Amino acid sequence: MERLGKGLVTMLSKEEKQQYARHLLLEEIGKEKQELLKKSSVLVVGAGGLGCPVLQYLTAVGVGTIGIIDPDTVSVSNLQRQILFTYEDIGKPKAEVAKKRLELLNPFIKIESYVQSLNAENALFLFENYDLIIEGSDSFTAKYLTNDACVLTGKPFVLGSIFKFEGQLSVYNYQGKATYRCLFPEPMSSAEMPTCSEVGVLGILPGVVGTLMANEAIKVLTGIGEVLAGKLFKIDLLTLEMSVFEFEKDPTIEIRTLELVNVSCQSSTNLQEINFETYKKDENNYNLLDVRTPEERSAFHLGGIHIPLDELPNRWEEIPTEKPVVVYCATGKRSAKAIAFLKEKVLGIDFLNLRGGILGIER
């Protein structure tokens, strides 16, 4: 595959000079750095909350080639924070919708869309064709895959993450500096990986963090400023407290193959699962346990006993033991964590995880 963007005219046209006029006025950027941006290529993993502002700003400032990889479609719950999309886009592939919208913002650049998941089969092939990778998905598997593929292809990458009101970001594998595994050597189990659909997120948070990620990308591509490499930036939007702490490269970590990132998305507790249809056919032979919050419970529930996950250590003895127990939450992750705890406390009874949780049920 020919390198994306190869052969593009790098000199700025009259129209481009008008669009980037405020950049050209900056002594630190000017014509030379703006042409560097035009020659550059960036692949953005995830067109969600973080990916939307990253894509909008990199498009606006004139990064010459931008790739978007995301397998998901737009849903109504995305609109609170994923500002590239509208109600008219619900059900459509995010990568394709983003490409069309971004092309309206800047007709002078090239945008590629990939409606697929990042995986061990395509990561190296895709990464080879871009100068910089930006990881903004909500998948820990994708984060470790991005890290390892970037190490193997020699690419720097910007990675951000968000949780409720807090966000963090850094630049990894930049000029031989620390990688994501130097900071977080191994992924957590799926039961320990809360998502926005489980705990929520302030809609503005990904906008703030995503904008900062785009800022780091511009610094990497143009060589201006001080790149956030070997440093982790954290921000709390409730207090506006910000902090930066340094971390070192771990020389003991060697990445030789992408086989190392086949991260298990299952809990280590030999998790048994049951889908909703199977449960309904034989529901009288099961008890139900809801481990969601009281607010989630009041909005919708399937019945059964209700013990929020954080109360389970003090209330587990309330669980009836005469039948197998089907445990449920929003997506199946908190319930998996609850089962891991309960298996150590309650012997002689089967606990089954409701696959996909409440959000996996068509209603």
C-alpha cells in the first residue's frame, strides 16, 4: 500500500493561506510549520467522545491526511458528548459520518474512514501508513494494542482516557521515551474496567481532554513546544485541579509480537453467563440480583433483589441461596465483579452473569 498522502503538493494554495491565516501569523508556526502539518498524517482510533474534538481540530488546522477507525454506529446516548453527530446520524457508522462532516470543514485535506475494529491483524498495516497515532477509544484492549503496535512500527502516539469528571493524557513512544506499558504494565480484567455507560461522564470532559490531545499532536508533528512525553497530565473538572507527574521508561519491557495484547475481556473467575432469552424461558428456576445504583434501579429493572455493588460486602448474606442467581447491571461488567466477590463468600450456589446487562436487552 502506498503511503497515504504521498505525492500531495505541500505548498499552500491561496485558499489554504486564507483558512490558516491565524496560524501563519504565529512566529512559532508560520508557513514552514503549516506545510509540515499539510505533509503529516494521523490515524485516530475511536470517533467517540475524545475522537470527535481531536478530529475536528486536526481537520481545521490542516493535517494533510487523517484516518478514522471505529466499528460503531451512532446512538442517541452518544449525542451528549460526541459533538460531530446529530439525531439524523443515529444508526449510521461513526467513521463514515465523521468523514463526511469533516470534509465540509476542510476540503484541502484527505480523510480515510475504516468501519472496523482495530485488531492484531490490521494494526501494523494501518500504523505503518501514518506519522502519528491518537488513541481515544473506551477499550482497554485497543489501548494496549495501540501501544504495542506503535512500538513495533516505531510510531509515537497520544492516548487519553476519561472517567466521570476526570481525564488524563500523555504522549507515548516519543523519541524512545516511555510507553503506555511503562505506566500501566498489564490491563485490568473486564470486571475492573468501568465504562461511560456504567458510571457516566460529564459531556464537556472529553471535549477538554480531546482538545488537549489535539494540541499534543500538533506539537509532535511540528516540533514546537514541549511534548508531554514521559509525563502524565490529569485534570478534575469539578475542582479544575490539574497535575503533571513524570514516569520513566521501563527497560525490562520488551514487545516483540502483537500476540502479547490478546487481552482477555473475561473475568478470571471462570465466569458463567446467560442471555436474557434463555433466562426468560426458565425464569422460575433462578433468582435475580441487581447490583446497579438506586437511580438506575428506579429508572428500569428486571425485578429481583437489589444490592448495589458498593454495598455488597456488607449485605451479601441477604442473597437467597435456594436457586442459581442471575446477576445483572448495565453492561455485564459490574455484575462480573460482583460474581467474583460472591463466589468467595457463598459456596454451593451458581452465579450467572446476564450477558450484556440491561443495555443488551431489546425492549
